[in-house]
Amino acid sequence: MAQDFDFEQRIDYDMQPGYEDVSETEGPQQADDEDDNNFMERRSEWVEENGRLILPDIKLPLKPLREPKKLSLREQKHGLQVIIKH
């Protein structure tokens, strides 16, 4: 018996989470013989490990949760099965 769960997004955000901008003098520096792509990958990893994560702001007011449907075992096609082990 598969239920169709419909979850709507209750919280709207102003932005996606991201890391605070880091000055070029902070963190790893590019070596003279280092490829630009390798350096940017290494720098991105450093920012993720050491940078300050900025969480998004929430747009208020929040939407309340929808009231779930009432569940009645008597109205279900399938009854409740109880297994008792001794």
C-alpha cells in the first residue's frame, strides 16, 4: 500500500547557503608551476574546510503545516494485522 505523500516547501529562503568571501591573501597560494584548475580546486576545498558558512535568511511568515488526513482503520481496505508471539 503506497501512500502519495505531497511535501510542499514550507520555508522560502532568500539565497542558497554559501561561504563568506575570503581575501586572496588568506589560505593557500598558487604555486608558480601549478595549473589554474588544480589551484582553484585546492582553494575551494580549503574554503569549505576553513571558511565561515553563511546560512540563508528565512522569509517570514512561515506557512503552517497542512492538517494530515484522518486515518481510520475501519475505512481502510486492509485491516490491522496483529501478530502476537509468545
